[in-house]
Amino acid sequence: MINAALLIVAAAVFYASGHRDVTDLADAHRLIAPLVGSRWAGILFATALLACGLSATVTGTLAGQTVMEGFLRRLRLPRWKRALLTRALAIGPALLAVGVFGQHGSNQLLVASQVVLSLQLPLAVVPLIRCASAAALMRGWRVHGVPLVLSWLSAAFHHCAQWRADVATGDFGVIADAKVSAIDMKFARR
């Protein structure tokens, strides 16, 4: 919700004022206070952005920690040391990349990560919904009924929005064709 609110407010403010060339979070933060007319706008924008980043980082770090603990279970370490090691392995590369590339490099890394995420998300969502709704696999815990219908509608909406964004931005090239081919192959195996 916070991500959507940030995107909507920033888009409305910058579009209405004619600033269509804002490409960096630092530019957005610097410009939003004078455009809105309140110094609190910049502070609230930065705070909301920090909350979103913290939420995503904690979620990713804890997920990485859980996966890494499964791999490192044979290590004879106390639980707190194993947790510290796995958290460092999960967040270390991100901190290293920000340290090496700096402020503007981190923005390029953020954009690159979002591109990769947008390409892999459709390939992960469809199998996830299929597995979560499989009676043989999930038994009494399977997703069915209204939640299943909402899951498929949400996935279809995301896929259509991504397809439209690819076409609108001209990024509908070799990568998008590979994505469509992979999806087609997945359904052809049934």
C-alpha cells in the first residue's frame, strides 16, 4: 500500500508540474517539497521510502536466512551464530554492491533488480498457484474457492499489465519473447 501511495503521489505531483524527467529517487526527494509547498512532503516521502525499503530488506533477509539455515544445518554452531552467519550471507552482497557503486550506482542496481523481478515473477507465480491448489500435494491445506479465483485473477492482471508495459516502452524484444516461449512450453507439457 505504501509503495502504491508513493508511486501515485510522486506521479501526480511530477506530471502536474511538468517534471517528466525525474529518474532518480534523490531527484524525486529533492523536488517534491518545493512542488507540494511543504517541507514535510520531502520528509514524509523519505520516511515512506525508508519504510518500504526496510520492509523489503527484512523480508528478503529473513527468507534468505531461512533458506541458508536449511543448507547450513549440519554446521555445529549455536543458533544465534548460525542466524548471524546466514543474515550476513543474505544481506552482505546487497551492502557490498551499494558500497562499491555508490548512490547513483545503487539506483541503477535498483532498476536492474526490478527488471529481473518483472521477468521472473510470471514464471514463479503460475507454478506457485498450481502447487498451492493441487489437492494431491496440499491435501487439506490447498487453496480453493474464492481465494483461488482471486489468485488467478491477480496473476492474469499482473501478466497483462507487464505485457502492456513491455509493449508501451518498447522493451518487448528478445527477453519478452523468451518469457512468452517459456510460458508456452510450460502449458504445452500438460
